[in-house]
Amino acid sequence: MSSSDLWYGAPVLQSEDHSDIHPKRNERHLKVAVIGLSIGLATVIAIALFVIIWLFYFRRIKSSGVKNQSRANYGGLSRNTTIPESGAVYFGITVFFYKELQEATNNFNKARELGEGGFGTVYYGKLGDGREVAVKRLFERSYRPVESFTNEIQILTRMRHRNLVSLYGCTSRHSRELLLVYEYIPNGTVNSHLHDKKENQNSSLPWDMRMKIAIETAGALTYLHANDVIHRDVKTSNILLDNSFCVKVADFGLSRLYPNDVTHVSTAPRGTPGYVDPEYRLCYQLTSKSDVYSFGVVLVELISSLPAVDFSRDRDDIKLANLAKRKIQKREFSELIDPSLRFQTDESLKNVISSVAELAFQCLQDEKELRPSMSEALEVLQKIESCKGEAENHEGIDFHHGVEVAQSYAHPSLPNTWMKPQRHQQTF
């Protein structure tokens, strides 16, 4: 082979061609890699953004879902139905058209207002069939008022007791406004009879009537507790009276179900000032004993005819509960008894009232363990009632002796010798 062949031969030419092509191929590979990496990175960023947006949206839905839970629950009362006719029955109550309730209340005429509750105004109404009713009109469609309506429907449709107000019906969830329709209770509230002197100038409840109110209220609350319901807003303005002065406990907007297998329900304290259980307010633990405390305030109101809260009293006595406990501990409770009851000239009546005061004192203990249950309070009231007029039993409920027992019972180390013996306002 000649030198010219070696210079101009294929091997030499091939070596020169590879040196030209290899860099171009590397450049092409690099471009492909850059494009692939860019696409992959863009895909990862897109997926990450999608996940972030999805999580944000999910959390927002979850948060708003909590606020709308009560509204959804109310809607659930008729979610399997098409509403349309007034008179349809769901969960045992009638569904009314907004228009017919508007007509029944004369367009929610202010002159027909019966009272105002925590979440709505109550109006007197007369249905087309002639029935007199009380119509509760929700203030606005916000979370808490709707929760109140849901509570009332869920609780009152499963409760039947002669001393609980009856729920006749409601509007549908598609209605212009959410309205509840109750039986009309014509004789006002215990609060109005005790404290509204303008409305009841000639009405002073005699002791027998007050005792009847106490027993029937205790009976209604005992029934609720036996059915796992805590009222949470027991007060004299929520105790209605019919023409026979029969008790009708009302307003279940704040009520809570309380299963037997739990010790308490953790929830922010709610209720009416002067009636709220101090331990519940401090520990945020709602129990049936919270109703017992409120009932104790009601008992003191029945005895004294004084309001649960009065800012004209001394600072330490603004709350009637504080005033009553102090008077009992100093054996001065007779100063708090309503003079119109005329107990001064009736020793047996004084003994009976004093025994009820002892029960009130026990119900008002700050620690819930020291309070009786509602059923125990009812039993004590029934025993006091059965003993009245029996001279031989007055010795067991002597005022001073009873005060000492009530005081000693505030100390768990001492034995319990006391519990063992034998057109007005309508607010819901």
C-alpha cells in the first residue's frame, strides 16, 4: 500500500468524519435532556401546585362544613322528600308554608309579639283551622340560630311529657324563613308572674302554686335527663304556665344530648347570666348537674320573688344565688322570703318554705358532686309536699335544723342526713 493510499484512504477519512459528528450528537443529546428535564420539572411543579390548591380548598370546605353542619342537619329532616304541600308530616310534625304562618301572625305584626328568645322572636298566631299557636321566627340564617332550630326539632319531636311545650311543626328548609310552630301557652311565664308587677298587679302566686310549679318543673327536667337531654337554659322565663297554672318548660335551642356513657360534654359555656353553673363556666364541662344549679336559682326565685340578677343590689349580691347562699349560711334566709306569702304567722308554712330553701342551697353548690341529681331533687320536693300539714313531720324539716344539715352537707366528709329522710310573654 502506498503512502498516498494511507493518506487518502477510507480509514483516514473515517477518522476525520467522527471527529466532526461526535460533538453534534452530544449537543443534540444535551438539548433533549434539557427539554426532558424542563418538562419533568414543569410537571412536578404543576402537580405540587395542584396538591397545594386541593389541600387549601379541602380545608376551607371542612371549615365551612362545621359552620354549616346545623343547617345541613336541618335540611336532612326533609332531604328524602319533595316539599311542597303544607300539611305534609315529617318526623311527626307538620311542615307549614311560610305564607300561611305570615297570615296567621298578621304579617308578624309587632302587636302580636309574645316575647323574644335567644335566637328569635315569638308571635301569637291563629291557623286556618282555628288553632292558636306561638310562632318562633329566626333572627337570621346564621350558624347559631339555625343550630337552635335544629336542636328544637330533634329534641321536641322525640320528647312527650305533659310539662314540656309541644312542637306542632316548622317550615321547610326551602322556605323564605325558618319558623317553628308551638302550642300557644296563654298564661305567661313564671318570670312574669314573679317579677312583672305591671302585668300582674293583682297576681301574687300563693305558696301552693309555687310549690306545684317547682315540682312540675323538676319532673320535666328529670324526664329530660332520663332521656339523655340537658336543657342548658333553665330559668323562670322559660317556664310557661297554662290557664290551670300547669308548667310547660320551653326553649330547647341550647339543649344538648348527653349520652349515659360519657361523664360530661365539653363545650363553651352558654346560658343566661345568673343561672349558669359556675363549674361549667370555669371548666367548660357541661353535665346534668348544670341544670340542677339553674333549677336551684329558680327555687330561690319562687321563694323570694326576687330576680336572678339585679344590679341595684350590693355587688356581692347582684346574683341571687350568692345572696341566697349567704343568707342561708347566716341563718337569715327568712329575710329573703317573699312577705306576701305570709309565712310570719304560719309556722308550718315557714318550715315547708325553709325546707325548699335547704334544697335550693344544695342545688347551688359550686362543686357539682355536692349537688343532688334532678331525680333526687324531685323526690325531696315531693316528700316536702306530702309532709305539709302533718304536724308530726314538721320536726324533721325544722328551719334551723335544716340549715345546719344543709351547711354540713357542703362538706363531703360529713354524713348526708338531709337527703335521706323522708297575653303574656312566651319565649322559647
